[in-house]
Amino acid sequence: MEDSEEEVYETELAQLFSEEDEVHVFFARLDEELNKVNQFYRKQESEFLGRGDMLSKQLQILLDLKQLLTDRRRKNNLPPRNSNAEIFSRSPDQSSNYSG
């Protein structure tokens, strides 16, 4: 279903209730509430999908950066880092060679 298309639910009453106005009013209000709930969850789903897309893009940027750094280290004949924790546990001016 496209975003511009909005599905609206409407209860169809059987002939048994066709002459009772209270039943029609009740089901009309019930349908309104159901449609509000559906609209709310469609909005929530859309927001979460957007967040998921953003996280996927950020992850891809990080993976590309990791590949770039790995390629640069190979080019400069530097040994690869053993863990990601080591990157964050040392400042750039430290030269010890331990695994974090």
C-alpha cells in the first residue's frame, strides 16, 4: 500500500440491524476509533522504518570507513588492529601494541 493511499475501515451491517439507528451510530463510532488506531500504528511503522533506514546508512558509512582505514594501513605496511576496542581505548599518540 502506498503512503498516499489511506485504508478506511467501515463495518457492513447485516439486514437484521438495518433499522436500528443506535446500532448504526455505535458501529460508525467504533469504525472511527478503529481507523484512528490504524492510522496511529501506520505512522509509528513509518517512523520506525525511517529510523531503520538511517541506522543502515550509518552502519554502511562505518563499514566503508573501516575498509578505508584497513586499506590505508595495508598501503603503509602497518599491522591490522586486533579489535575495535583497541581503537577507542588508546589515544592516537600512544604507541603501545597491546590488544584491548
